[in-house]
Amino acid sequence: MRHDELRLFLDQMLGAEAGEPFGPEATVYKVRAKMFALLSRRHGRDYVTLKAQPHDGEVLTEQFTDITPGYHMNKRHWITIYYNGDVEDSLIQDLCEQSYKLVVSQLTKTEQRALGLIQ
């Protein structure tokens, strides 16, 4: 996985907007002003930080070397995934979708309707 590949994937999510509120070294993806993904680089490795259910985050950090508690985030609700390690690209994409869904589920019905997610 590379940042450009993941950006293409994230750009397809309804209402997803990318920005650089922390400067050019970090790309933040939000839906309705709520962050669901952060792409950056640390110690020479690219990574993505995603929202996760606390239990899922615990299991994933135990199973994979390249999934850690969220870097510079609430360690209970966020995970960081380093690319090109022991995490397959398809799992990274699945976790991105789960992060997006977690954030969208916290939006009001009006906001979800505006995105076309419910009728």
C-alpha cells in the first residue's frame, strides 16, 4: 500500500474531504468535519491512523506487529497501521471503511440523509 493508492480509495467515500490542517506532512480525511483517517510518515514509514471500536483495536494490535494504538491520538479509539508490513492491503481498506462507518454512524440523521446514506 502507498499513500497515493489509499488516497484514491478514500476519495471514493461519500462526503469524504481531504485537507492538511496540520501542514503538508499529514493528510486528514473528514466526513462532515469529523476525522476518520490521517495519512502521514514516521521513522521513514508511511502510515494511516483510523478510528476503531476499542475491542477491535485491542485485538488488532495484539495480532499485527504493524498495527499500534493510534499515534498522537486517543489510544482507546484510534489505531495506526504502518504500510508494507504484516497487514494486507485489503485489510487496510476494510479498516478504512469501518472507520468511515463509525464516524458516519455518529452523524445526525439529517447529515446522513444529506450524504445520501439514508432516505
